Amino acid sequence: MLSEIPINLQMVNKKDLDKEIMRAAMIAELDAVNLYESMASLTDSEDLKVILLDVAKEEKVHVAMFQTVLMEVDREYLKIMADYALGKGSM
């Protein structure tokens, strides 16, 4: 599990800092999705499974939120995402 930021943010160029923070946040959220979905697959309790999968879904919403803002500030990433979505990966 992610417990530390995977990059030394103090070494990042100031103009890129917000982009790196958002990427690190997305990694943390995806890590949480994996954790909750894995735990849901292990439990026999349907009540707990429902809760864990609901929390995992919320984490996915957080990923989407960070990704949306990242695309607003990282034009190259936006172009790649748009090209990929339009061409289904045939770049």
C-alpha cells in the first residue's frame, strides 16, 4: 500500500508541482480501490462486501476528479487522452 508520496515533491519544478501532486493523489486513490476491492473479494459477509465496494467506487470518483483537473493543466495529457479515446488506442 502507498503510505508515502512516490516522488520527492521538493525536487519538482514549481510549475509542475500541482501536476505531480495530482498524479500522486491518483496513485493513492487507485491503490485504495485495489485494497477495498481485494478485501471485498475475501469476505463472506455480504454487508461488508457492499460497504467495501461502495467505498471503492467513491475512490474511483476521486480518481476521476483528479484526472479531470490534471487534463485542465496538462495539455499534453489531455491530447493523449482525447486521441486515445477517439482512436481507441491506435496512436
